Amino acid sequence: MVIERFRDGQARPVYERAREQGRMLPDGLRYVDSWVAADFARCFQLMECDDLTLLMAWVARWSDLVDFEIVPVAPSAQASPLMT
């Protein structure tokens, strides 16, 4: 899970770049879905990849506009058996 915090609370430049250049994902990094906070201060994106360097390359492409927090997550169905 990628938590994006828009620099200076400014989401507009992020949306403008995305319209002009797309998500700018490196091959092998897959966008799953995203959710935006009602105040447009943060975006939560679910991404998938087998190579962390791909995620870091994508972060670098957006780091001038966004501060990132990356939280490795797994589906509850996969986590549940670990708790038995």
C-alpha cells in the first residue's frame, strides 16, 4: 500500500502530470486501485510488484510532488492462517 501525501496539500499538480504523462509505471509494477481522501491531502494506492526497485523507480518519478509512505500488505485471507 502506498500512501501519498501531496506536497503543501496540493493535489492539482499531481493530477495534471498524471493527465499529461500517465502513471509513469516501470514495466513490472502493477497499479491495482486507489482511493483519495475527501480533503485531497492524501491518496492510497495499492500496487503490486516482485521487485522493490521498480516501486522505488516509480516513487522517484513523483517525489518532487509527493511524499511517500510504503506499507507492505497482504490480503486478510493470506494473513489469517499465520495467526492460528
